[in-house]
Amino acid sequence: MDFMQQTIADILDWLNVGEQQNLVNIIITILAAVGGFLLWFFGVLKWFFGLFKRGSGAGDTGGVSISVGHGVGGDVITGGTKAAGGAAAVGGNVGGNVTIGYTSEQHEAALQKRLDELRADLERAHAAERDLLLSQITEVERQKSDLEASFTAREQDLRELRLKLADVGEGIAGERIEAAQQALDEGDTSLADTIFAEVETMDRDAIDRAANAAFQRGRIAEDEVRWAGAAEHYGRAAGLDPSYDALFKAREFAWRAGDYTRAAGFGEDLIRVARREFGDESAELAVALNGHALTIAALGRYAEAEPLYRQALEIGAKTIGTAHPDCASGLSNLATLLKNMGRHAEAEPLYAQALEIFRAKLGPDHPDTKTVEANYAAFVAERDAAPPE
């Protein structure tokens, strides 16, 4: 800049122009403005031709560029037509358009391939498998008969799968997601299915850890005799992982905490799990039925509770025997229910039988024996005070 100023000053001095410095500053300002404009102009030209070059290299896609990144939001383009204006975005986590190149011809071919596979399976299927295969064949034939509607539905599924792949989170390499998205453009869902299976496993592990943590917090609260806290933690564990053990604890401590409605829900789930995992004649089912009957009785639904108690006692007699303390607990519970229903004559022998078992198996000083003795004594007092039935 000093050289430029000196050069201009020499020229003006040679021309004998007055007030040279002011004129020098004016000329420098003009030259700087012109230079800035030229830099901006050539930058715009470079950007413009760069866009044109990228657009022309998109491949054979009907003139519409295809996003190859994951995490792409914005409009969705299918079949080579734009749903909204704008070029497709390239790269991950960028706003733009997602293109699906799947065609109706590919869809029809895929349906025919699936139909051929099912028919081949049908030829060598056992009798028990034929109904399922026939129903699947019927569905594929239905889709072929209304190709436009089934193609539209398939397009929508591919679009949603492509976008959902962007949300799988950490643990899956971006290159794999991009490859799966590109495969979806051709109607191939195998790579996406593999990725979702991996994510499902990872999330399952996380759920299992959270359920176990909640269950252990329930044990801590139980040990500290904080039943409301135990009910909360066991309930959360059962919600995350509705296993037999979690549901058993969730029902018990919701009942102990006085939340009978919630306990009833857990009890119903526990019965279903016990039937499925252990069978209709299992000791686990007997325990579940007895516990649910306790809850139902606490809600005042005595008529519903009675058959549950009786079914639990019937199963218990087959699995653990009639002299087991658990059967004695069931007898005592049923006796209390009958007493509350005013059926004292039926209740008394059940109390007596339960007390006999507890004394024989647990001893006269055991807390359960003491509890049944107290219940029996209260029953006798109430019976004696009541008018004859």
C-alpha cells in the first residue's frame, strides 16, 4: 500500500496537482471497493458452477439427486418426482429431501418373487403349516390385484424406514446406515432389518439393566420396611420387565401400600405370566391366584375372590400338599373371606384346619401361627356375638 501511495503521489507531483494527499486517499478507497466487488463476484461464480457440477453427477436418477446421508430431514421425494422444491441434501444430519428410487415395476417383481416362494413352500409344507401359507398367498395376490395401492403403501413404508434409520442413535456406524438407506431406495430392506435387530438387542440390554436396578431399589425399600417406596420401585421394574418375580413383588407391595387398584392390575398380569411360563397346575400359579384373591377381596369384590382362593387351594393340594404352610395360608385367607361374607359356619373349620397346620409345621410361637390364632379368636368372638345364621 505504501508503494501504491508513493507511486500515485509521484504521478500527481509530475502533473503538478494540488492537495495531492486528499486525492490519493480518494483513489485508494475507490480501488479497494472495486477489488472487493471483484472478489465477491468471482466467489459467486465459483459457487454457482460448483452446484451445477454436483447436480449433474447424481447418477441415473431421473434428474433428482439422492441423499446418501443419515439424519436427513425435510421433504421426501419418491419415484423421481419432487414433493416440494429444493435440491437433495448430501451428508448426515442436514435438512433437505430424502429420495426413494423404488419403482412400481420393482414392486410388482418383488410381489411375484414372494408369491413364487410361498407357492414353493406350500408344495412341501406339512398340514399344520398350510393354513398360514395359504393366508399369506392370498394377501400377496390381493396386493398384486391392486398394484397401485400396494405400491403406494410400500413407498410410504420405505420412506418411513429410511427416516427412522436416522434415529437409531449411537452404536451403528454412519456408513452402515447410509448403505441401508441406499438399499431401501431399491426396495431392499435386509440391511435395515439387520440394523434394527442390533438396536433392539442394545436397547433390550439397557432395559434389562434399568429393570434390575429398579428391582434392587425395591429390595432395599422392602428391607427398610418402606412399603410405598418398595411398591414404586417394584412397579417400575415390572413395567420395564414384566417377569414373574417382578410382577409378584409389584403386586404384593402395591397391596401392602394400600394401592389395591394398581395391585389388581399387577395380579392379573402375574396370573397370565404364571400360566404361560409354569402351566395351569403349577405352584407358581397357585401363589399368583391366592395373591390376586387377596387384592380383589381388599377391593370388596368378595364373589370374585372366592373362586380364586378355591382354585389356588386345589392346585396347591396337588403341588405342595395339603399340609404345607402355604396351603394353610390359603385356608386362613378363604376363612376370613367367608367370615366377611357372613358365612360363619363355612369359615370355622377352615380356620381350625389352618391353625392345626401352622402349629404342626411352624410351631406355636411362629408369627404366622400367632396371626391365625388371633384371627380365629376374633372370628369366634364375632360369631358368638352374631345372631344365628
